[in-house]
Amino acid sequence: MVAMSKLLSNSDTKHKRLEFPARSLPAFPIPDGQNSTEFVAFDRLHKPWKFKVSIRNQGKYLKPWLTGEWAYYVRRKGLRKGDKVILTTHDEENGNKIVHIRAERKHFGFWYSIDQY
């Protein structure tokens, strides 16, 4: 299941966090009384990446963001404004959730994976 898909902004690639779409929060439940949750996502090369989804403690809007190894992921994959990041989740029979992350770039109207690293 696609948990989150986002075209990256300049801010997402230059700062140490990704502005996370609020509609994607149900895929990464935050425990009651806390404002963040951590998870590991595997890229297409099966490399684990540690991420953290956080929300504001106060205010009308949650304004979630993703941190952790996000800045390293951006550098390692060479991401830039206009690229796409997709997080998918898969429930295993034992109840564990597996998260995958992939990065894509549009070239001549087609999206292709840029997960060679």
C-alpha cells in the first residue's frame, strides 16, 4: 500500500527534513501522548534507512515532517526538487509492518528509479 508519495520541494532537499503530507499520518501511527514515531524503511537495494515522523505539539494543524536519516538519504540518492519519494507499507503474516522507500526522477515524461546507491 502506498503510504506516502510526494514531489520534493527545494526545502525538502536542502534542509534536514521532509515536509510530510498529513494525509499520510495514518500509515505511521504516533503513540498517544507523544509527538513522533520512528521506523526503518528499506530501499530497492535492501539498505535500511532510519526515519522519524514528528508532529507539532500545539496548534490547529499537525504539520508533520520526516527526519532521521532523511538528509543522508537525499545526499546519497542525489535527490533534487521535482524528484518523487514514495513510501509503501506491507503487513506481514506475523503482524509486523515492513516499510519500503523509493526515489524516482522524471525524464522525457516517464518516472524512473534513482535508487542505484
